[in-house]
Amino acid sequence: MLESLPRLPDDPILGLAAAARADGNPDKVDLTVGIYMDESGLCPVFDAVRQAQRALVDEEATKAYMPPVGDPAFNTGMRQLVFGTDSAALAAGRVSSIQTPGGCGALRIGAEVINAAVPGARVWVSDPTWPVHIPLLGSVGLQFENYRYYEAADHSVDFDAMVDDLKQARRGDVVLLHGCCHNPCGADLSLEQWGVIADMAEEQGFLPFIDIAYQGLGDGLERDAAGLRLLAARLPEMIVAASCSKNMGLYRERTGITLFLCADANSADALQSQAAVAARRVYSMPPAHGALIAGRILSDGGLRENWERELGGMCQRINGLRGELRRKLEAEAGRDFGFIEREKGMFSFLGLSAGQARALRSEHSVYMLDSSRINVAGVNAGNIDYLARAVGAVLRA
Ligand code: LMR
């Protein structure tokens, strides 16, 4: 029976990362997967994570299942991190949540709950969006419409086009928004633009579904959540998928959360029960380790301060790299790369063709996606000159 199944192509992101790992060129530059890498090219373990982990290992008394909604300290800490400690919705009990296996699990549980409410609901996704959004939400049965978002010619959000397209979104539809650090383009909405989206959601009745996988890596933890919080202050309902992969470096621990902002506390409770039943049919219970670490960090003053300091340093370094990369690329290629400095988070498109991205791989061992999306956090003092020279050479060819 199973022999009829063909081998599928490699994942466009993970497959390229594997190709980069296999490349023996000592000068290779891997800008593929969105993981934070330090100056030595390693994805570091946060000091606060090490400390929390040590305490956890010493104190752990059981490996019994986690409760279906996950660790209470993690849920409380993440609700506050995402919505803000002063959130009126939180104070009113209008937010519930469920711990999930990573941000992907969070998106999937959000999709399951949406599909339970409106089977086959239309989800409006930005063009472009993270490619995995489509199979993650689509395999539940949700349908997709694109809204225009990124204007490649001038590397900015085409907000007029976005608004124009979203005028068609109506009650029963979902609009998927990137909370900050847009993946793949790095171009984010201004607070004013978030305000316009809130007006539209109020008038048209669509449900915002916010993917905030990169909180803390654009302009800091608070500013990165400002758009989401603006919506939360005005709208009755919203779903959020958040993750500790990037901002705590817990990638392999699969630590995420789906949050439900509801009209009242009863609906919040109902939504949590829906999410728990959805989780039961997909994976039953969430993994413990990452969420116990994150919950401890979020609830312990010293660990939290330590974590925020380290995360702040990473955010600053990414923004510094953006400026430096812009200067080096402009010097080598003689064209404007100012957008790199304006964009936020780990990703930007360099504006190269797929052929040029492939030439960078084959001729220079510089790995980026065919769309020319780069992981800025993969740049460092040791590879930035080589990278800029390689891009310059490919642009001149
Ligand atoms: C990325 O976009 O590179 C990351 O979100 C990792 C992934 O799973 O694709």
C-alpha cells in the first residue's frame, strides 16, 4: 500500500539549511532558517534558560503528563507578555490560552478552533507570508485569500493595496497578521496602520489571527506587541499564536501558546475547552520542558531581568547588523539597500532574482532562500565582507 507514495521535495527552508550544513567551503554563509546566531555563528542557549533548566532538573519530581492546557505559570506569564500587564481584557478574564508544541502548534490549534466555529472559513494571508502558514492552517480545512502587502519595488508595505483587498473581508472571515518582524519581508505596519486595521475589523467584523513569533527581536518586547495590544483594546475577539523559540532560544523545546481574546470570561473559558479538545485529537498533551523553563523565567524577577537583558542585546545586535550590512552592500553593489535598515527582525529580502540567489549558492556558498530572504542574524563580523562581495559580484554578473 505505502509503496505508491512518492518521495517529496525537500522543504524550501529546511532543505536549504541542510544543503548549507553539508557544504564543505570554510567561507560558507548560512542565512536560511530563522534562528538567532551569535558572532561565532552559533545559536546560543540563554543564560537564564541554563539557570532555569538546572533548577528544573534538580527539582523535577515527576514525568507524568502535563495538564492539557499546559503549565499555569507559563500560561499566566505569556498572557502578560503578549497582552501587557495592564491589559483590561486580562483583568476582565477575557483571555484564555493553551500551551502548544511551538508556534506551529499554536497556529494549528488556532486553526482547529476557527474551523470548529466556521468550517472552511476564509483566511486572508499577506502576500508574501511564511510558506508554512498555508499547510498548517489549510490541512484543517480553512481556505485562503491573499491580500497585497509587500511592494517589492520599493521594499515597503503597500498599505493602500492591503486596505483595498481587506475591504472584502467580512464577518466569518479571518485575517492573519504578523504581529511584528514580518516573515519573510521584515516590513511591519506602523501603529497608525494597526489603528486602521482595528477600524476595519470593528466595521466589517472579521477576526484577526495574529502570529507573533518574534516578539522582542524588532524594537523590544513592549514595542513589538504595541499593534497587537491596540487591536486587543478595541476588539471583542482575536486569536494569537506566540512562541518562545526565538525570544528565549527554545527552538527545539517546542514552546508555544495559543491565546484567545473573547467577548467575556464565559466565552474565554469555552474557547479554552475547544482548544483542549482540539489538542486531544491532534497530540493530546503538550511537551513539558520548554514551557516549564519559560514559565520559571517569566515568573522569577532575577531570571526575567537576566533574560530581558540578553534578549535586548540580541535585538540591538540585529539592528546594528542591519545598518552595517546596508553600508557594506551599498559599497560593493553601488545601489540603495536602505530598506535593510528600515525593516525589522530577522528577515529581509535582498531584492535578488531566484537565479541570483542560486548563483550565490553555487558560486560562493552563500545560502539564502530563492526569494532572496536572508536571516540577518546569520551575519557576523567574520562573514559580512565576504557576503557583501559575493552579492556585489552576482549583481554585476
Ligand atoms: C523560518 O521561517 O526560517 C523559521 O520560522 C523556521 C521555520 O520553521 O521555517
